[in-house]
Amino acid sequence: MEASSATASPRNRLDHVKKDGSEETHLQNLDLESATNFSGTNSEFQSMNALEILRESVRILRYNLHGFMIIAVLLICPVSAVLLTNVLVDESIVKRLTVRLLLVAKSSGLPLRPLVKQSCQHFAGMMVSSAFCLPLYITLSLLSKAAVVYSVDCTYLKKKFDVSKFYVIIVQIWRRIVSTYMWVCMLVVGCVTLLCVLLIAVCTAFAVIGLSPDLIVYAAMVLAIFLSVVFANAIVICNIAIVISVLEDVSGPQALLRSSMLIKGQTQVGLFIFLGSTIGMAFIEGLFQHRVKTLSYGNGSSRIWEGPLLVIMYSFVVLIDSMMTAVFYFCCRYSNLDASDVEGQSILETMAVSAERIGIE
């Protein structure tokens, strides 16, 4: 297959159209091409940083706005509402787990200061929430990620989101997506367990040596920051693995291995994407806690509109995060493009073949 010098990346085509015409013309004439047709100008994708990926995601959102809004309203907003309100979380379990974590922290030499108490309480809440919301994660949340990846792929093929076509695809690939997600869950649980054990072991060792409680706290904070970077790398690999399980015929540990190899050299971009999304979601969670769950001002009448507004904002951040992850996948994939990648079928071609098979049967 020969490289075509006229091929341009979707990002460059979007910029070119925007300069030459009005906004309406821009939206009507977006000449987006499937990344599977790229053969000579992969450096355009390779050079994209986190900010450029965000801009590309916004352009994709504007082009396929109807489809993404359907995904956000039907799949992302319900999960966001449950997560922010914690309606499925048993607070008594959170309190008991917090007490146990405080006992472990105290036995490892950490002084029970407000920072340590708040960290234990927050960590306990996250663990309990993750456990109770697992059914939502493995259904609506996972389905929304697959739908976003499908929509991004459709946009690069100059197609609109089609619910019926997506249904045909998801029926065939759902098993491998769930399989990959279960492996992702096991990897995340393993990483969290290992990082907690290391943190407790180091604090215990410092306490045995005879360091003061203040030094132990500072050492624990430095170690926690380092371990957080390691954990963030694992999350980036897991997010890309989910995208891979949608667009490629791999799943489970193979998808995780493929993801780790794919992001080599561009891990920093993935970390910036993860950091931005995490800060945005944490900020909205804090606002929801302060403005809605905790009555800290007035008579609480503003909860009627502030609660839904914050749920919508949180859902939008989740949507943009999923879109940026999908675009980041294309950046990583086509910066390492080879002949086998070029000749591979796109998700829409797979869908067409599947539809034909269903029609024949």
C-alpha cells in the first residue's frame, strides 16, 4: 500500500475548513476520514498534546452533537446522579471501614491528625461506592464508553451516530468489552492493594526506626504522591484497553498488554488527560457536597436547580474524558502505524459484515 501525500489528518482538515468558511459551512463540510485510511502523515497525530486532543474532542462533539447528547442523557447522567448522591452507599459500612483504616494507620505509626482521618474516610467512601455501584459501572457506564468510542470512530468516517447500527455492533463485542473490564477491575484492585501495603510497610519501618510522627507523615505524603503517579499510569492503560476492546479484536489481558505497548512514548499526554479529568470531577463532587448535600446557606431552595446542574456538569466532564481517551487511542495507534494496521477493518466495516450475516441468517 503506497502512502498518499495528499492525505491529511482530521485535525488539519478541521482547521483548514474553519479558516475558509463560516461556522455553518464548517460543520457541513467536515472532511473527516477514518484513521484506518491514514498512510503517510501520522506525524500530525503523533504531535498532538493533551490540549490539542481536547480541542479535537470539542470539534468531534460539535460535528456529532446529536449522538453524543443521546449518550450523555441516557447513559452517563443516570450514573453521575447515583455517584454524586451516593444513594446506593450504606454510610454505616463506610463508618466501620473508616474506623478500621484509622486503626491500621495508627498501628503503622501515623498520627491520627485531621489529614489522616479525612484521607481514611475518603478512601473508605471510594471503596464502598465502587463496590455498591459496580452493577452500574458494568452496564450503563461501560455501555456509554463503548458508545462514545463508536461515535468518535463514526466521526472520523464522516458518519452520524446510528442507534440501530450501534446495537448490531454492541451485541457482538459486548462479551469482550465486559471481559476486558473485569480484568481492568482486577488490575485496579491489585494496584490499590499493593500501594496500600507498600505505604503501610514504609510507615511501619520509619516508626520502628524511631522517626518522629511529623517526619512519618511527610514521608507518607511523598510516597503517596509517587504511588499516585504509578496508579495514574495504570488507569491510563486501563482506559485505553477499554477502547482497544471496542475497536480491535482483542480483549482481557491481551488488550491491557496492547494498551501498555501502544502508549509508550506518549504516557505523559495520557497522564495530563487523566489529571485534568480527575481535577474536574473532584471539583464538581466538592461543589455537590457543599452546595447540595450540606445545607451551608439559605433555606436550601437552590438545591432544586443546583443539583441537576451539577449532575449535568459532571456528566459532561465524563463525556469529554471518554472522548479524549478515544482520540488519544487514535494518536497512539497511528503514531506507530504499520501495514497491518492500515489494512485492518474499521468498526463500521465490521458492523456492516455483521449486519449482512444477521440478514442472511
